[in-house]
Amino acid sequence: MIDCWNKKLGEIKFDNKPSTFPLLVKEAKKYTKKGMSVVYGLEDVGGFGRALAVYLTESGCTVKEVNAKLANNRRKSHVTVQKSDSWDAECVARVLRDELPHLPDAKPIDLYWAISQLVTQRKWQAKSLTGMVKRLHQQLGYHYPSYKAFFSQIDGKTALAFWHRYPSPARLKGMTGSELAGFLRSLSNNALSMKKAEQILTLVEVDGDTTRDFQEKRDFIVRGLVRNIRFYERELDRIEKEIGSLLEQLGFQLETMTGIDLVTAAELVAEIGDVHRFATSDKLARFAGIAPIAVGSGNKHRNYKSKQGNRELHDILKALAIRQIAVTRTKKEPRNPYFYSYYEQKLTAGKTKQQAIVCIMRKLVNVVHYLMRTKAAYVMPVMPEKDAG
């Protein structure tokens, strides 16, 4: 606990459980004189510190969210870098005191928290799924050297059924083209026919015999990977349905914008939380680490890219910015003509590609802040017509 002059008043250590939270409030009152108010700064309001944040906000206390990067930078700014719970807490307190007007309010609302938890769960499931697909690639390379030519996606519905039924060429012995075609046709809604079956059998014959000792055990591995992939795909589908039901309660229409699907919308909501804690889009940009840092001396001034802020939100907005300047595969037309034109303007003005993308990210912050604050649908800006001359 420090006062407005950065003087340390006291220190308290307590267990992270609701029954001990009143001790903190009681201790803080000892140093609160008449006419003074207490502001609490929490470094973690989404994880272990969430329960305390909920208690303090429900008790009517002023609670601010202190980014871990800011506290870490304060710790490193001293000649002798220390690392202890006591010093970490004091660094958070000093950041709170110095950056108070710029720190967002901590508003741990259960709905946003539940979305955040589901988004985190989906990330882990997606990561596990990616790992399983990579391992399947490895195993299939041993069994079917030309496996990549079999199907457009090795983890598609038909492909997975094939790998599970025929984990190695040995399982295809005696199989005729018509029999394999019937199997593929039943799985692909008649999309794959005799031609595909004959192609697979020909590739298997060209590859040669890949059967080795303990082949049945290796087939077991392939089938196990297929089962795991199917499991993770079902889990992802379930999680996305749960996320969709929660997003409906918020009433946002973020998905009306180019490049934002259900998952991206959920990620934005999970990282931003209650958008009303950011009075302006400038504060949201600073929170995301997009606002530039001005460095100057004398008559020389230059803006540098910020490495602070919420890096998860920063990466989400960067990926969204890249989607804005993408073009369609067939007609090669911009998916978002407004941002594509804005991107080209920045390049013409001398910006590098990375700098131009950061400019788009800053504009996207304005858009996202407006869409979440008003719950309006995204409307594509009308591009001005070019002069005939």
C-alpha cells in the first residue's frame, strides 16, 4: 500500500480465498484518512486474481487492471533488479499510482469470463488437434508414401474413414476398384467414384510393399490417431456452439464485418471484456499495444512501435488486419475494398508493409470499439468513384 506520493504505507499477505478478502479492505482502511479514497490495482483480473476483483467491485471499490508488462518494466527500471512477492506488489502499486488515468477499470463480469474460459479451452483443443494431424502425416508417410495424392485433406471425413478402415496397404490386398469405389461413394455423398478408387490403387502399387514387422501395432497407431482427431473435431464443434449461445446474449454483430467469424468474435470479446471500461478507442488501442510510443529530444521526434499492452489482443487484430487486405481466390478482388485502398495509400506514402498493417490495426480498433459499444452491424464504406479523366 502506497500513498499518492509513492510512500509505502504498509503491506499485507493473505490467502487467495473469499473468506480472507475482508482482511485486505480492513487493512486498507487503517491508512485511509478522511477525504481520501482507496484504489486497488490488480495485475491479474482474469486468472487467479479474478475472485478478488469480483469481491472488490461488488463491494463498491475502485479497481484498476494493471498490465503485467507495465509492472515488469517498472521492476527492470531499477539499477538492481529484484524478484519477490513483496517487490512485485509494490511495482504494481507504483504503476497504479503513476498510470491511473490510463488504466482500464477491472470489471470481471461472469458472462465475459465464461466466454474467455471457452475460448481458452478451444485453443487447447485446436492445438491438440493440430498435433494429432501432424502425427497422422508422419505415420501415413511410412505406410503410404504417396498418401498426399489420395485426398485433398487427409483429415477430411472420407479420408479419416479410409485411414481407419485401411491404415496400411496390407489391408487393401485383394480389393477391387469397384469395391473401393463403393466404399468411397457411400462416405462422400457420391462425390468420389471409380476414378478415385483406381487412382488410389495405382498409387499403392507404384509405391511398392511397405509392410514391416509388427505391422498390426503400427496400424493400431493410425487408427488411434483417427479416433483422437474425430474426438477433438467433435469437441471443437461443441465448444463453438456453447460460445455462440453466449455471444447471442451480448447482442454484438461483429461477425457482419469482413474477416470476423464466430471464433474471432469470441476472441475479441474475451480479451476486451466490457468495452465500456474503455471510454475512447484511444484507450482501447493503448490497451492492445497498438498506440505508438513517441520518443524525442530537441527538435527530433519519432514514433516507435509499442511492445507493451495485451499481446493476445494485438495478435488478433493483426490477423484481422491481414484478412482485410486479402483478395478472393477466383476473381482476385479485395475482400474489403476500403481497407485495401487504405493499405495501398499508406504504401504509396512511403510506409513499409508492416507499418501499413499497423495503420489498419489502429483503424480496426475504432471499428471494433464502435461495433461493441453500439451493437451495430458493420457497413462497408462506400468507395469514392474515380474521375473519368
